[in-house]
Amino acid sequence: MISEAAYLHFLNSLLDGDKKQCIQIVDNLIEQNVSVKEVYLNLFQRSMYRIGQMWEKERCSIGNEHVATKIIEGLIEYVAVSSLRDRTDKKLALVTCLDKEYHELGARMVTGFLEALGWNTLFVGANISPSEIMKLIREKMPDVVGISSSFYMNITRLMNLIQLIKEEFPDQEIIVGGQALAEGRSECLSSFSNVHYITCLNGLEKYLAQTHRL
Ligand code: B12
């Protein structure tokens, strides 16, 4: 459980660019055994969504948002590394963004969450061409491909990438997430088989429990 006071302290530290204070708050939560999922969702995601709203209302600058993004990027990695777990039945997930998709914190968070559950992961990150993603899939043969799409203008790129993967690997399990598909836009995935839209880490946890026994 993350108190409102801890969240507000973290948000203010983030907006101040005070990385050391942010680390201190995260360390305290980890010491109190707050889960990776909770830190990711109720501290990092909540803060970035709030910063997005402030940015829209010009209550914080693009510079403040960029600094916050960089701090969160480091912290996602930090929490994932400090919670790494090993499993005997290791599976591999390849998590990527799309060509011209520059939002990568969601994809990194999903990767960190999977790592904390003991999965092997390949985090590809932002702005990568479909042909390079295909090369990686051929080479690594992941159990699951995760695709993150935040900007709605990239939906056609998302559909094209899924089409490409399915032509070569019809059975490939694909999970898709990100705000581009919010508000009913995930309907566009219904024509593909074994492609699942997942809105956040809670949904991912449920999905993995049902399909991969976590
Ligand atoms: C930081 C930020 C940026 C940074 C990103 C830097 C980086 N390294 O990631 C920069 C400055 C590059 C940026 C640029 C732009 N941005 Co921006 N950005 C944001 C902001 C403030 C935070 C994003 C974030 O990190 N959120 C936190 C993460 C953890 O949340 P998340 O991505 O939703 O991820 C969760 C779930 O969605 C899901 N999920 C995500 N991916 C995946 C993948 C899988 C496989 C699964 C299972 C689940 C999953 O699980 C995650 C954890 O729960 C958001 C505001 C917001 N509401 O998020 C706007 C926002 C995403 N941006 C937006 C826009 C419009 C833009 C720009 C067009 C702005 C501009 N005019 O230039 C450009 C587009 C760039 C591009 N082509 O990609 C819009 C997108 C609207 C839409 N849906 O299309 C938002 C929502 C702001 C808004 N309200 O208008 N942005």
C-alpha cells in the first residue's frame, strides 16, 4: 500500500528533478515489501499520468516532463533489477514499441514486471522498424511478443506489424498494450487470432495467471 503522502512526496520530487529523493522513497517502499506491481502502477504510472495532465494544462514544462521521464526510466530498471527472480520453467518475452513510437515507459514497465516474475526478456524499446523486429523474432523465437502503442496515429503501424508477424508465425502469441487502443479502439485487433489487448499490469497479471500459470 502506498500512502497518498508518499505518492505526493514522490510526484513533487520528480517535478523538482530530485532523483536522490525519488530513489529514497522507492527504497523505503521496497523495504516495506511493497510489490513491484504496486510501485510501478501506483507510484510511477500514476505520477506520469499526472505529469501528462499538468503538461496539457501548461502547469509543467516539456523540460520538467523530460527530466521526470528520464528519472522514471532509471527507476523502472532499478526496481526490476532489485526484484529479479528465477524460475525453472523460464519463458521468453520480447517486448517492443513500433516504428515512430517514442513512448517506451509502459513497455519497459511490462518488461520489468515480467522479469520480477522470473521471465527472460528482450526489451527492444522505442522506434524500431518492422523488419528489425521480425529479425529478432526469427532469431530468438520468443514465447510471447509484447507490443506497446501509445500514440493513436500509430495504430496502422501496429496492425501492419501484427499482420507481418502472423503471416510468418500464425500461432505466435501476441499481447498488445498502450493508450493508443484505449476507449474502444482495441476492437481493431479482433480479426487476429491469439492477439490479446491488455490495459495495464493488473490485466497482465490476470492474463498470465490464466495462460501461463504466472
Ligand atoms: C512521457 C510522455 C511522452 C514522452 C515519451 C518519452 C519516453 N521515453 O517514453 C515524449 C516527449 C517522447 C512524448 C511524445 C509525444 N506524446 Co506523449 N506522453 C507522455 C506521457 C506524459 C507519459 C507516458 C508514460 O510514460 N506513461 C506511463 C506509462 C507507464 O503508462 P502507459 O504507457 O499507459 O503503460 C501502461 C499501460 O498502457 C500498459 N501498456 C503499455 N504498453 C504495453 C505493452 C504491453 C505488451 C502490455 C501488455 C501493456 C502495455 O501497461 C503499462 C503499465 O500499466 C503521456 C501521458 C499519459 N497519460 O501517459 C503522454 C501521451 C502518451 N503522449 C501523447 C502525445 C499526443 C504525444 C505527442 C504526439 C506530442 C507531440 N505533440 O509531439 C508525441 C508523440 C511521439 C511519438 N510519435 O510517439 C498522448 C497520446 C494520446 C494518444 N493515445 O494518442 C498522451 C496520452 C498525452 C495526452 N493526454 O494527450 N510523450
